Amino acid sequence: MRAAQRGVAIVLAMGVVALAALAASAMMVSQSTWSRQVELTGDHVQALALVGAGVDWARAVLSDDRRLGAVDTLGEPWALSLPPLPIENGELAGHITDQQGLFNLNNVVIGGKVNLLQLAHFRRLLEILDLPLSLGDTLADWIDADDVPQPNDGAEDSYYLSLQPPYRAANQPLTDVAELALVRGFDPAVRARLAPFVTALPLFTAVNVNTAPPEVLAAIVDGLDLDGARALVAQRERVYYRAVSDFTSQLPGDASVDTGDIAVGSDYFMANVRVTIGGAQARGVALLERGAQGWPAILWRKVL
């Protein structure tokens, strides 16, 4: 009997030891996980702070560039990607893109009313990219101040309020190209196709012919096809355009452009920054406006 009791006691003791070992192991795993989470959180906070430092780097580069001259080209230091810079336990990288080398979607509506010339330019860009021309009308309706749909498959409140969930047309300029996701017809495939060629800037902007891709040049210059635009881009790679007249003098005989629609310098740029620290990564973008004083203002910024 006593032997049986001793056997039970031994089994119970072994069970208690096993449970204690499991509890200790669980506590160690939990503590290790918590410690790792704290470490990653700290790394992420530090990475986010360095994203801001990266944006300030871009502002300094653009400020120095303005002191050197008003012409902006893809051969200048601001246009070169910042190679990954080693920092404690990680790296920082970034690049700057000229937003005035792109088609400003807000040019389609000026003062709340549709600018027919700029709408025609946007439709030409859509045609070059093999996208539906009706997108020009839905974009104009999204930005213009009235509630009257454009004739070619436009869309105003009556359309957007029928969706689930319902919402209204903005009836104001885009702040960010990402807002196109709300506009009728601008599905992910369309937005991806447009992304390399369009921007959303707060004021009417001329296109910088020193940085614009051929597709944008062909869209804004009447009578210029894509091959002709590529030839102009090849020309500027040899000798950039120092003045608007340098560009217009190179146009084919049947091509023309309103000189108010083009420029050789830029005031709007996008700073893109990526920071990696330990196992954490942070990415951020900021739209910068470089005024007459040269030090760029941050119009908006976001973490991706």
C-alpha cells in the first residue's frame, strides 16, 4: 500500500516539475517575444525619425541647386539617387523626383471651371497610354465646382451617391494622385499605368521639358508624335534646354506649343526616403515646393 502511495507521489511530483518547466519555458518565450517587440518598436520609432531627416536632406539639396541656377535637368545632383548610407544598425537611402516633369492633373480645371485645352492634353496622354478617353471627363467632373456631368460619360454626385458606401465628388483640386482611387474608372490597373506620367500640384504648372518623359511631351505639344518626342528627349541628353526657345526651335515644322505650358525649371519635387534599422523599416514621401527663397516648404508628407 505504502509502495503504491509512494508511486503516486512520485508521479505527482514529476507532473508538478513538468508543469513548472512548461510554465518557465512559456514565460521565457513570452519575455523573449516582448523584448523583441520592444526592440522592434524602438527601431521603428528611430527609423521614422530618420525619415524626417532624409526629407530635410532633400530640402537642402534642392536649396543648394536653386542657388546654382533656375534651370533643372536630370543631370543635376538632386536627380541622383542617394546611395544607401550606413547608420547605426541600418541604412538610409532616398531619391528626389521632379513633379513638374509630369502632367499636373489639376491643370484640367482652373478656377473651378474645365480648361478645355488642358483637358485635350490629358485626353491625348490617355490615348498615348491606350487608356479610355472618358477618364478625362470623369477627372474633370471630380475636380470642377459644378454638379453637371461632362457629356462623355462624366460622373458627379448622382453617380457617387449610388455606390456602397456612398460619397460625393470632391469638386476641388486633388491633393495627392492617390485620390484617383475614388474617381470613376480609375481602377488599380489604370492608376498603375498613369503613375509614371501624372502628378497633383496645388497650382497650374508648366511642364519642365528638361525632365518630362516623351509621353508627356507628346501630350502637351500639338502635332508631336511619340517618336518625335523621343527625339527631343535624346537631344536634351546631349545638350539640355536652357530656355523655352531652345526647345521650341527643335520642334518639327507642324508641331506647336503654348509657351505658357512649358518651362525649363521646376518648383515642385517629391522626396522619397527609406530607412532600415535592425528588423524595422520605414518609408516616407513628401511633396516639396521650392519658392523664390530656395528653401523648400513641405506641402504634405506621409509614411508608407
